[in-house]
Amino acid sequence: MPNQHIKNPALTQSNVGIHTLLQAYRKLLRLELSTMVALSALAGYLFAGGHLQVNTLLVTAGAGLLAAGCSALNQWQEQDLDQRMQRTHLRPLPTGVLTPQSALLIASLCISSGALLLMTLPGSQSLLLGVLAVIWYNAIYTPLKRHTPFAAIPGAICGALPPLIGWTAAGGMLFTQKSLILAGTLFVWQIPHTWLLLCCYRDDLKNSGLPNLFETIATEKLLKINNCWLMSLFLCYLLFPTFSYIQIPALVFIYVTSLFVIFFLTLRAAYNSNKEASARKAFHLVNISMALLLTVLILDRLLI
């Protein structure tokens, strides 16, 4: 529930430094994650055969703005939870650096700007998928977290939509083997990404009052289930060279070699007796693996 309470009323936008304010905006918009979402839309656009042109910038910026707006709106929705969790208590709303009203305004501006950019693209599919992403993330996934510890599974649909936004913007048919492999890989990635993050901050679930995944499934058992998701993810990654979706031989070699290195390091981390340290290392490796896929797909299209 949105909470109008500001933890430190002495901190307002009128008396904080420029650096503090910029950092607050970065956290509100979750700039790093929003950039990855934008890159996934760009990868989808190029993967569908799109060429560098104005529409490339429009779909990339549009998807990134939607992601940033969703993040800001999510933090407005979950102020009460963010105040109680170690991972999020330094976000701009719990600390009072930004007011709830300004966060809601920024969210509205980002979402409307992103939608307007997608509206300029040919056809309506990209815009409709973008609107669906906002609705699914903020109206379905975010409230669902308060009712079930397994919200990450339906919530993973949010991760599958940005590459489809790019794919359809380039004129690609929505349901093809190629598009579904790309979107499906992003979907599968979301599950271990989210569960490993929760494993890194186990006490946050207790403090937040959210349904506790670790009270439903023992940590060791959850990590074993998560290893199955990780195995599925790496199999998804291997579909791209298997079906010759990466065309430059040098990139195929770099991609496959890097994947096996990441897989080996992730497997080694799984046998660490310190479960939190194991989850933290695996979390970073999973994120690197997705960055690798998106980078290789983009470079493969740009260098042909």
C-alpha cells in the first residue's frame, strides 16, 4: 500500500545535493535493470532482422522508459515494504529523498513517454505488448507478491515481453520458433534470478511480512529446485547456436566457451557450504549469462 509517511522529513528535494538527487533517481528508476530491459528489446528487434534506423532507437528507448516507469510505480506501491527490508530501505522513498507524489509523477511521465514512443512504430503490437507489460508488472505481479510466495513464476512473464516488443517492432510474427525461444529464455532466466536474490536476503522476507518462500520450502530444497531452473536456462542458451541463430563463428565460439565457464562456476558455487555466499555468487553469474546472450545477439546482427 502507498504510504505518505517520509522516514526523514528533513530530507526533501529542496535541500539535498545534486549527487544525492541523481542517485535517488537512479535507484527509483533502477537504471541498471531498465537498461537491460532496453537491451533485450534491442536484441529482439535486431534478432527479427531489423536494421539500425530511427525505429531502433524508438523501440529501445520506449522499452527502457516503460521499465523505468514500472520500477518507479512499483516503489510507490511498495513503500511500506521497502521501509522494512535491508535490501530496499535506502531507496529514495523510505529515506525521504523523494516524496511519494514526485515518484508517482516520474512514473507517469516515464510510462506515458515510453508508450508514446512505441505508438510511433508501425503497427500496434509493440504498443499493446508494452501496455501489457506495465499492467502485468504493476497490477498483477506486484499485488500478487502479497498473497503468494510463488509470485515470481507468473511475474516472469514481464521479462519475456520486452524482447517481443522489439521483435514485433521489426515486423516479426509474434508466435514463431525464433521469437518464442528468445522470449522463453528471458522467462526462464527470471525465476533463478529472483529466487537467488531472495536467498541473498532471507531475513528481508521475515521483516517485510510478505508470504515467506523459505517457510514454504526449506532453503536447501529450494536451491535444488533452483538448480533445475538453472539447468533449463543453460539448455535454453544452447538453443541459439544449435539452431544457428548466431551466425558469426567467432561469436559462437566466445558465446559457447563463456557459457560453459559460467556453468562450471555456477555448479561450483552450488557446492559451497555457505548457502548465502553460494546464492550471491550464482545470482551474479546468472545476470552475467543474460548479459552475454544479449550482447552476442546484438553484436552478431551489427557485425554481419
